[in-house]
Amino acid sequence: MPVLRQYLRGAEPYYILRSPGMSSARVPLWMTEPAAARYRIRNPPLLSRDALMDLRHQVDVVLSTKRRSELATLRVRTGPAKKITAHRS
């Protein structure tokens, strides 16, 4: 597949690849190295339900913390929220 572009997302390098059907895919650089061909997909999954639930909790914590940070930044830029009252005529 032709490489359209290479870029960094955080510290992770990625390629944008063009498939024969003209669609594109973002692929981490490590997946294009020969060592990645040795990985095998296992069936059934090896992660327990508890491990997946713990991962979900960790992701929720990170996302909620990020959201609170974004809201705080927005409040600093725009000032405190103001109550809007409807005027009836």
C-alpha cells in the first residue's frame, strides 16, 4: 500500500496508507514492522470481564478529568456562566 503521509500523534508515529480501493487507513508505525507479523489474534479473548470493566473505569476517569479541564479553560476565557431569563411580552 502506498504511504500518503507520516505524522506523530502524541509520541506515536503513524502512517496514512492508501488501499487499492482508494480508501485510506491510519496505521501505527509499529504495525508495519516485520515483528508485528508474528502477533496472532486469539479466540476467545484473553481479557476477563473484570479487566475490561476496570479498563472502562480508567477511561471514564480520564475522559471526565479532561472534560472538567476543558470546561474550566472555557470558563476562564469566557468568564463565569450567567443566568439567562426569558422576558415575556
